[in-house]
Amino acid sequence: MIQRSDFPEGFLFGTATSAYQIEGHAKGGAGLTHWDSFAATPGNVVRAEHGQLACDHYHRFEQDLDLVAAAGFDTYRFSTSWARVMPEGRGPVNQEGLDFYDRLTDAMLERGLKPAATLYHWEMPSALEDQGGWRNRDIAHWFGDFTDVIMGRIGDRMFSVAPINEPWCVGWLSHFEGAHAPGLRDIRATARAMHHVLCAHGTAIARMRSLGMTNLGAVCNFEFANPADDSAESAAAAGRYDAIYNRFFMGGIFHKSYPDLVLEGLEPHLPKGWDSDFDLIGAPVDWCGINYYTRSNIAAKDGAWPNVQAVEGPLEKTQMGWEIYPDGLYEFIMRTHREYTKGLPIYVTENGMANDDPIVSGCITDDARIAYIEAHLQAAMRAIKDGAPLMGYYIWSLLDNYEWALGYEKRFGLVHVDFDTLERRPKKSFETLKGWIER
């Protein structure tokens, strides 16, 4: 059984959400985003579901923060919506949007919660997408201006801030695989988006430093690349997959360089002068966040670079079809410490599972989620014992919510949401974690 005393003094337990997935984007004067148009395009999202209402957190945030506090969490990781604050992405500010994040921040502090903000969690204002979005180098400056506006209002009360959540999803998944907005499948767009995301990260760090802010970090997502078999071809494919997914963004931020295994495919498509941006990209940060869920079993395939494919693996899987592999979290914590951050505080900023959570006699008994979280917390403890400066762990997610292209059918929450009535109902995992944290 997990106990708070198993972890170092000051270790933080938290839970996480994101703006578009819970707030209800049609409320409060928010502008359109590329997710609104992506969801409205047939075939992109399950049942063409969207985030216009989501969990209506915009009106119910007090109730939701009561749940965070009731579980005993120390900190709450949330994101801000660029289009809620600046509906066109540039220019006029929506004061109602700023007021919302101001009230949200004060409500966290009133409950004794440390506010941990993410500036961008995937919802690009449509007006900026029309100008190329992440493909346009000017996006770094536009993002810096947004940073000035939102953090000029709430930055004085933040415990921590990271500019961009999961840059692999923003760059690769959305521009190469086309699975997320804007839904492109173009290697030139991908190379530029991946580079410009990092330029925007560095610009935001610099803008927040100029506001006198501290405890600024970077949050990347990681997926363990397991060779599908013992062949040299699969080993090479897994190496390329690892470089693209796990090493490109970390290399830019912490080494001021990109891996050769990625440059062999992307370098011809990177913008002119890309290698002169590393001082901006590599602006010093105060901590690093690891988002981790699963591993992929990687094999080689014929065709164009990167010549990789994921194949079915043997391990138990979540509702997403993702293999449950806690050792991967240990490996990434240790790799991050040894190869990149070298002493900086590390946080697990997302970890959790989707589960088919049926209501039986009024209860949601999600034992699989409890076992998943316990196994990953055990992996985190092992990393701490082996010398990693792991300082906190955030569970994804507080609420069942809008799971992007998968609509509302995949449930990651500690709290069940009825998407017809919007009733919140804590699951067994919520009560179990409360017991662990209280001990």
C-alpha cells in the first residue's frame, strides 16, 4: 500500500487537466480554435464530438477544485486557453477570459492548492492557424505576446509554469500523422512545427523571466520504444522512434542540438537558419516534467523515412489499447536525470489510464486504475531511491473529459462525469488515493 511517508519530505501530489478538454470553449467569449474546425470535419473525431461544453468547468470550477482539495492533493496542474484570452490570437484581449483565470487562480489558493500552469495545451486560435500556425516562425513572437498578457495577470500567484504541453503531440502527431488538429500529413510542415514549438517555448521562458517569474519548466511526453523482436532492423527502427519521440525536444532544450537520427529525415525541411535558434530554445529552465503512459513495440517497415511501425504487444492494455509498462516510467526518470537535467527537479506531470468505468449500484469500482497508479508510483519510488531528484507526481486526470479525436468515450478521470447531466461522481480510485495521500 502506498503512503505519503514513502516519499521524500516536500514531495507533491497533484492532478491535472487541460482547458479545452474541460472548460466548455463556447462560453465566456473565447475565439475559435483549430480544434473546433478539426472536430467539425467529418472523420476526424469520434461522432464529430467537440469541446464546446465539455465538462462546463468554466461555470463549475469551484465544485471541481473542492474535489481536488477533498482528495488531499497539494497542487493542481491546469492550462490556459490562448483563444479564451485573445480570441484572434493577437491584438484585442478578452477581459472575461482573463477574469476567469484570475478567479480560478484565487480559488486554488483559497483551498491551499499550488497553481501549476501550462500556457498551451493544443488549442491554436483559428486566426493564427490561418496564417500557418506552428509552421510560421512568427508564432514564437505571437506566443510570447500571449505569455505577457496571461502571466502579466496571474503570474504573480503561480507555483510553476511550463509553456507548452507535449511538444511531440503539437509537432509530430498533428503535422506528420494528422491525428490531431490541424490534421496535416506533411514532412515539411512537421519539421517547421517541431522547431517553431521549441522557439515558442524559449520565447515564453524569456518573457516570463522578464516578468520576474521563477520555477519555470518544460514538459515533454515520453513513450518507451521497445524493439518488436530481436532483429537488427527492429532495433534500428526503435532507435529512430525513440529519437523522434523522446530525444528531439529534450535535445533542443537541454543540449541545444537535435539528434542525428532525426536530422537524417527532417533537416532538408527545417527552416533556413534553424541552427542559430538554439540559444533561444535552450534558455535555462528550473525543472522538467515527464508525461508517461505506455510503451510501443516498434518494427521496421518499407517506405520513406522514418520506416517505423508499431505492432501489437503482449502486455495488459488500457481502454486506449496502450500497454501497461511501469518500468518505462522508471527508465525515463533516470534517463532525464542522467542525460539531460543532471540535478534539476523532475516531476511526473502526467500519468494515468483510460478505463471502461461502469456504474454498478451507484459505484464506480475502477480497480484497474488503482493498480496502474500504484505500479507507477512504485516505479517512481524506485527512481528516487536510485538518486533521481523526483519532486512530485500528477495524475491524469481529475475528470473524465473530452479526449480529443476520441471524443467522450475514453475515461481517464478519478471523477466520473455524466456528459448528459454533468454530474460529478468520485470513483473508487479517488477515495483510494485520498487514503494514500492522507497516510
